[in-house]
Amino acid sequence: MFHIKPHIWFGQDKAKEAAEFYASLMPGSTLNYVSHFDMPGGGKCETVEFTVAGQPFLGISAGNGLTISPAISFMINFDPSRDPDAAKHLDEVWNKLLPDGEVMMPLDRYPFSKRYGWISDKYGISWQLILSDPAGEERPVIVPSLLYTGNVAGKANEAIDFYCSVFKDGKRGTTAPRPEDMGLDKAGTLMYADFFINNTWLAAMDSAHPHGFGFNDAVSLLITCETQEEIDYYWSALTAEGEEGQCGWLKDKYGVSWQVASTIMFEALKNGNTEQIARVTQAFMTMKKVDTAALQKTYNG
């Protein structure tokens, strides 16, 4: 089973540059591959795969990109039980992310952590850096975090139950509901919770405050499938009350963007020659739900 990969739509010609920056961020971070192909109607597309502290990501540059929303951010856990210099390393990563970025919550002491800060870096990606509680259950260094706001504020708990029902290995982890009304945020909504699906830990929070942003296609969650049966299953489950998109993209009923993808596509991008990549990507662009047999036939030529 493959991890869920966050997929980020960067601005024009920024994917490789951003991936190289993230590969320098902390240990366990690498630039895995870069690939290019022509877009229908003209223009180039650049795709990258990179890893940050063991968490795989995909990136794309095509056209002018999309505005990246903080509704999906990435929590970086600095755990003193695993790293005696965790607080120092947290500050080092913060200082790498700070130039030309935007501080969303200052790096400081909070009731939930001795050291925490939320920052949007120069490419628009949001990161939450937190000094973890070493007494808690161990989590990965990177945890994608979903903020349910706007018309889905208060639905994080419901969404977690939905995702855990869709993914066969789904399970809940920590759940921290608000014990009472806190301004616009009502009792019972989630201050924080995490859950495990498709071999990946994710987190979710509710916020009823008027942030002015929500989920969009700039950051999607990619499910890599080996068979058509898997693709059919996830496409059907996640588009229920949601919305079908192009090229394996979809929105679920909470507005979260997903991609249901085939291993064949990534085999072509990583190992195919120029003609194979061109054939596969041109066929892929005509699809909504991915057709693995058609992709394989096109790849083989």
C-alpha cells in the first residue's frame, strides 16, 4: 500500500525550485525526480517528486498555478524523545521557512505546546512547527493537516468518520473536542484530531472564524492505485455527494481535492522515454476517471 501523497500546484516554473528548497529543509528530505511534458494546446508542464522528513510529495508547474490555501497545511513534529535538540532544530527549520514567508501564528509558547508556530513559506505552502509531547503516542515527523472552515466548519469529526469508512485500514487517533463554546467555535467541534488512512497519518481541525480561504485544487491528496478495481472503488466512494474532475481529480463532499491515480502514470514519468511520456500524458488528459488498461496500452505503444 502506498502512502497518500500531497500534490502541490506551484506557480510557473517553480516546482523544481521549490522541491530543491524542501529537499534542503531537514534530514530525510530528497528530490526524487523531475519530469517534463507538453500540454495540449501548447505550454510545458513540469512535475517533481520530493520527500520531506520521510513524507513523499508531488509537485507540478503548469500555467500560472493556483492560489495555495492554508486549509491544508503540514505539521512538522519535533519530538524531544527522539531528538534531544528538538527545540533547536525546530527553530532552525522555522528560520529557513521565514524569508519571504508570512507568519500566521508566531513562534511562541502556547497552552498545547511549549513551542509552536504556523508559517506560510515563500512558495505559499503552510507549515505548523510544533514541539511534540514526548509522553504522547509517536507520530511521523510530517502530518498533513486539514482545516474545516467556511461552509464545512464543524464537520471535521464527520469527515474523519467518512474517511475511516472509505479506507480499509482507517482508524482514529487522538481526538480533542472543544469542551465548551469558544467564541465562534462551538462545543464539540474539533480543536484537533488525527486519523490513519492508507498507511498515512493526517490531522483535522474545525474553525468557524472568517478566514477567507477553504479547500481548493492547489493542494490535493493523491491515492496511488495498482489496479482498475482500486481506482473504481476510491473514485466511487470519494465522489459520492462530491464532484468529478479531469485527469483523476475529484472533490469529496467536504470540498477536499483528491487524485485517484495509477502506478502506470508514475512509471512513465519516472522511467519512460520522451515519446512514452508524451503518449501517456496525452491519453491521460482526455480522462476523468483513470483507465489503467488504456494507459498501459498507450505506454507500451
